[in-house]
Amino acid sequence: MTSALLPTPADQLAVAADLLALLADTTTEPRPDPQLEALTLAVAADLPVLLWGEPGIGKTAALTQLAEELELPLTTVIASVHEPSDFAGLPVVGDDPATQGVPMAPPDWAVRLVRAGRGLLFLDELSTAPPAVQAALLRLVLERRVGALELPPGVRIVAAANPRSSAADGWELSAPLANRFVHLRWAHDHEVVVRGLGGTWPRATLPRLDPERLAEAVDLARRAVTGLLAVRPALVHRLPGNDTQRGGAWPSPRSWEATVRLIAFATAAGSSRDVLSLLVRGTVGDGPGLELLAALDRMDLPDPEDLLADPAGAELPGRGDLRQAALDGVVAAVRARPDRARWDAAWALLVRALETGAPDLVVVPATTLASLRREDWDVPPAIERLAGVVNLSQRADRAVAGRR
């Protein structure tokens, strides 16, 4: 009688299923996450993305959540366990190969993607795929073709890889394959992990592109990239010298074209500099990417002549390095066309910079400006406002005495 009341194995499995359902019941919340925003932006721009990170830090989980948020069916393909023919297609001999040829039959996952017309294709463990498989993946990533099928425009491609140091039997990515991806370093955030294990993960959302800024965004992106390459032609194509660097981001006409697209999307979405930096450096590499970011900063600087025309109402950049560059530009403008009114206006601008920012930023431009004083120019009262930073009156007098 007692044994009849004991739960059966089926009952216990049902309870276990209920417990698993509770553990899987999580929610999401808006949370600033530059790497997740960079991933979402690159996916929106329809560029293949490659996530680099150690095993077990949530690359697959991030892709699963992204697919759910974008309402795209997720198709996962483990690249390392496939043969080259799984991506190039298997030859199928028809009735008359001499006249009809031999078509290449695509795998079932490609057929499902074409039938759905949309989806997120996740190529996992890319760095453990042998060179022959990587070669077969070239056509898939670049031309979006698998066998005789062409993936529809609604399909996005994201891959994941572990660094060779932590990948089992890992291979360096071939340079042609690596140059087709936006490379994003994926790292775990302690607070995100702790909150996620508590049941709340950050939410991946599509960037909100401002329709009013589209033309401006495209113009800015094109001017920034072409402006840099015009003065740095060596950056147009620079193949790294070793296999490890060739397997990452490096500059080529292809990756610069992708960079133009990413800058345009980031600008139209109003993305932060951190997000833009991840995208640009992940496409053309750290060195060229940082040069491009510096060029973009210079494009955002206010015109020195506008600042001199209205020093009292001048809007100086908030970031310290940009503010320093703007003040240096003003001093350079006065040096190029010196007169008393412009010299006085520059001093007034330095006073405004002192009142609205870090005092040390005015020392170098103030010292240079003092050296530009002509013998018949009186020291303006504005200099007294800067006396606590640097003894400018004495420096100006010494500069005049040195010319006599």
C-alpha cells in the first residue's frame, strides 16, 4: 500500500522539467553594453561579424538572445565538424551532365534558411575549422552562396572563435577569410554575469537610425575614410607580416568599404565613441582604426575662426583631448594671421576654457600665445585671470625682450 504512493520515475522527471523551466525563466533589461551594441549595429549593417573570446563567456548565449530580440530564427552550424563539401555543396549527377552540368546540392540548413527568407546564421568554433573548411567558407561569407543556393538578404551571418591559445587543435584564420569579418573581442562583464545569473540579462536592441541624419552620416563616413587614405596611402592595403595578425582585422579596400558602412550606421544611430572604436578597430585593425578615430575627432572640432569671432559664446569640446586640440587650433590661427584684436580674442577664449574645463589644458596654448605678443600690444586684463595657472605676464615680457 505504501509503495503505491511513492512517485514514479515519470513523476520525478515531470517535477524536474518544472524546475528546469523555472531556471530558464529569465528576463531582459535595457543596459548600456558597448560590445553588445557594436554587435547589433554590425548585424544591422549586414556585415559578417566574428566574436573572439575565451570558451564559456557567453558568446553563444549572446547570439541566442540577439536572435530572439530581432525575431530571427537562429541556425547554428559548428564549422569544425563539417567537411568542405558541406559549404561548397555536394555534386549531384543528373540525367545528362554533359549538357546540364553537375549541380552542387546545398546542405539542409541552407535550404531551411532560404525557405524562411530570413534568419541569423551562427558559424561556431571557426578557429578550429581546418584550412580546407575555411577555404570553403569564403564563398559563403563573401557571396552568401552555399552550393547552388544564394542566401536571401534577410539572413545575417555571425561567427565565433576561440583564441588559438585556448582552442582545441586550433588554426589561425586564413587572411582572405579574416578580412571578410568585423572582429569583435568578446569579454564578460562581472556585473552583467552576476545580474544575469540572478535572472536578468541585458537586452540587445536594434539601433534607432535617425532618418534625418542618413545623408549626413554617409557624407561624414566617406569624407573621414577618404580624407585619411588620401594622406596615408600606405593604409589602403597593408597585409600583416605574421599569420596571427593576418587572422585578425587588417586594412584592405574591402575592409575600408565595410568601415565606411559602419561609420555611417554608427553616426545615424548616435552611437558612442566606445562603440565606434570597437567597430572601426575590429574592421581595419588597431593602428589604422585609431588613426581614423583621430581624423574623425579633427572633423568634429569647431572652426578656430568661429571661436575667435565670438569667444564669450564659444562652445568648446567637453573631452580634454579635443578641447586641447581646439585651443591649439586657435593659437595656430592667430599665429598665421596675427593682429591685436585676434590676440585679445584668443586670450578671452582661454579664460572661457579655464572657467569651463581643466586648468592645465590652457597652459601650453597660453604659453605659445604669449610668445606671439608684439611690442606695441598691451597685456590684456584677461591674462590676470590666468595668473594662478602660469605667470603669463612675465613670459610675455620675456618673449618681447628676447626679440630686441
